[in-house]
Amino acid sequence: MSTKVYDWVAYHARQTPDRLAMIDIHSGRRFTYADMQNRTLRLANGLAGEFGVARGDRVAVLANNTTNFLELEFACLKLGAIFVPLNWRLSVPELEYIVGDATPGVLVFEDVFEDAAGALLERRKTPALLELNASGAGSPYETLIAEADDEITPADIDHDDVWEIMYTSGTTGHPKGAMITHGMTFWNIINLLNPHRLSANMVNLCALPLFHTGGLNCYCNPAIHMGGVNIIMRSFDPGEALQLISDPDLNVTHLGGVPTIYLFMSQHPSFAAADMSRVITFGVGGAPTPIELIKVYEEKGASLQQAFGMTETSPIVSSLTAETAFTKIGSAGLPVLHTEVRLVDERGVDIKDPDVVGELWVKGPNVTPGYWNRPDADQDSFTDGWLHTGDAATMDEEGYLTIVDRWKDMYISGGENVYPAEIENVIYQLPEVAEVAVIGVADERWGEVGQAVIVVKPDATLDENAVLRHCSERLARFKQPRSVLFMDELPHNATGKVLKRELRES
């Protein structure tokens, strides 16, 4: 029996119409749940009337973070349409592939991306455009809302229907569009409910890009489901984020981020004086979190709750609680309530012994049914309903997961598996290091050896010998990097993850 989808915004507009729903930091706009319901109703009617958007049709958006993002998402829900958020950092040829794959009926774009949107229209990758701007004033988007009707017959949809297509960054070849169902999004919220302390009183500061599952689902959609508040930053700025967190009038309770976001905040001059006492959940995932960084926040009484998730799992798979964040430092926690996990070796055989590295596989109602237009990728990514995450992990005797590294980032030196995250943790102990990434480079004798790529903090000095000496005292010989490369900055994707692929190719 299918499970009907209910409209969270419509519910809260009936129950608490005057309750604040969204704050747009860039424009200063504030919307109650009554406002949000009215605008999403009109937007849905406008999309249907002006562009013929109907159930199952795709609506793409190319914009910086804005409250309009959430309006578009819930307008799609009302229509039974499929929301396709686009990574605005991509080039036109990259966007051309994604838009050509998703075939949206309309592309909603922010005016600063006019050239890219025009190129996609010219190349016939989308049949129509709708422009918005960051201020919210005088744009065709606002005109569409103002002139549309506020009555609609909601689409009859269920949890198996696709709500979003999120394109993964893809390390090789073209990106894949993970289909995110309404059910996946619902179960993600239920899985987050206890360990991340969701409530109607939550105030989420959204610092990650909304085109990414971390921004949208940790914790924007959960906040809407609970009837809480979303504060939307146009883009992440460490100083501004610290100011917003410290503001007693905003009362931020939740922040989700990748390690780099927390790293940059910790290195900002305002960090020492920042007031983090009102935040009850600092969620961190997307990459292994340096232990030294966790300790920096612990000294401020702030508990970084490490978690593991991915686009294909909507995203939460495992998490520490605030209580275990200090006692299980380095772990990604226990599997969440409605999710199964297993560790397998290279042959797909279950690993029974604790603390043995294997690939993490995941199964549950929070897992994608597959990739848009990619049955070949489905075949490669699933075994009997188990999703292959591509992450190397261990599990201790208590069932706590530790994400060792990306399976693909592991390199083999002299027949030994080496996981860069372990080496990076050691190098982060050097106070001069602002950021580090370790990659495997070719070596005639050992096959591959490690190279540490380091960004040094401003006004600090560090040389290769000091780094190699530090590692030699703390790591087995086969794990020790053999060279150090210093850079002004490391390449990152839009969510802050280091692009090791680019480092390996440079």
C-alpha cells in the first residue's frame, strides 16, 4: 500500500500561520508560514499556467541560496513536479549535460546567471526561462507569483514518487542524477529526529549550498517539517556565520556543515569571542573530520556531531549524539533508526570482525531507487537492494562506524592499503597547518607513495622536513608521506570538500 504525501507548509500555515518560517539574510526578507503557503500556491499555479508544468515534469533552478529555493521545492510538491537544483559553480558545458539529461520544462535562474541560462536556452536544453533576483523585487518570478491564483487542487502523490533529482559531482565521466523520493526525504527527517534533536523550536542556519543534499536536508527540510525556522545565507562566510550564531535575537539552534566550514570558522578572528551556547546541534559530515578540529570546538563547549551520509541516502546513514561526540571522537556514530548497514570486502563478503576496513553498504527507506536515465549505474551501484557507498569504514564492537576514507582515495604502497584521512589527522596536529590533503602519487619502487599538500596559516612558516619528521614519529613507515607540496589554497567543490582528483591531476 502506498503512503500519501502531505503538504507540510500547508499544515503549518493552518496550525501556526503567523509563525516565522524563513529569513533571507541577503535581502532581509522574512516570511511566515502563511506567507510561504500563499507564495508556493501562487508559484505552483504560475508554473502550471505559464509553462505547463504538470505532475512528473521537471523544474530546474540555477541560483545562489535564497528563500525562493524552498518556495520552488514546495511548489513542485503541490504540482507533483520534480525539482532539479543545479550547481551554479559548473561551467555551461557541464550544466548543458545535466539540463539535457533532466529535460526540465522551465529553468528558473537568478539574474547573475543570465549568460549561462541564455546559453542553455539557445542550445535548446530548456524550452523556457524564468528570472529571479536576490532582492526579490521587480523580477519576472515575483510578477508570476503576484498575478497567479491562490487556489489549487493538490496533486495526488505518494512516498514512492520522485520529488527531486540531485546530480552527484561524479569523479569520472558525467554526473549521475540521484532520484530523491518524497519517502526518502520523510524518512531522513525521522532518522534525524532524536540524534540531532529536531523540534518545532529549531532555528536552522543554512550555510551549505541548497543545491546539495547537505544544505537542503540538513536541516532545511527537517525544519519545515517540524514547523521551525530556516535562516538562509546567500553563501557561506565564516565571519558572518559566527555573527549569526552569536545573535541572541536569532537564537540559532542547528547548523549543518562539512569539516571545511568548521575549520574556516575556527580560524576566523571572531571565533574566540563567538557565543555558541544556544546551538544544540552542530552537525558535521561529508568528509572525515580532523580530530584536532573536534577538540578545538570541544574547548568552546561545542559538540561537533560527526555523521555519515550521501546524496543517495537522503542523506543521513549514521550519527553520533551530542553525548557521544566527545566519547567517540573520530567515529561517524551508530546507524540511524530506519537504516541497515554492512561492511564487505572486495568480493562483497561480509566482514564479521571489528575494526577491519571494508566498503560500507546501506539499505533502507532512505535509499534512492536509482539514477535518472542510468540503468547501467543502477546495476553497478546496487546488490540485492544494498547501495554501495564507495566509502571505506570500520565498525567497532559496539557497532559504531568510523569512515576511514573514500574507497577511491585509498592508495596502495608496497602492498599495504593507506587511507589519507589518517595521515591528515596527524599533520593537522602541527599548529602551522591551515589545511591539508594527502594523495597517492606514482613511485617506481612502492607503486604509490603519499604526498601531503598543505596550506600554511597566514604569518606561519613550515618546511617539508618539519612535516616529514613529525609524520615519521607518529606513523608506520608505509603510511609516511614521502614529499610535501605547499599551496596557497586547496581546490574545493561547492560544499567545501577538497577535490583530490584535481590535486592528483595537477
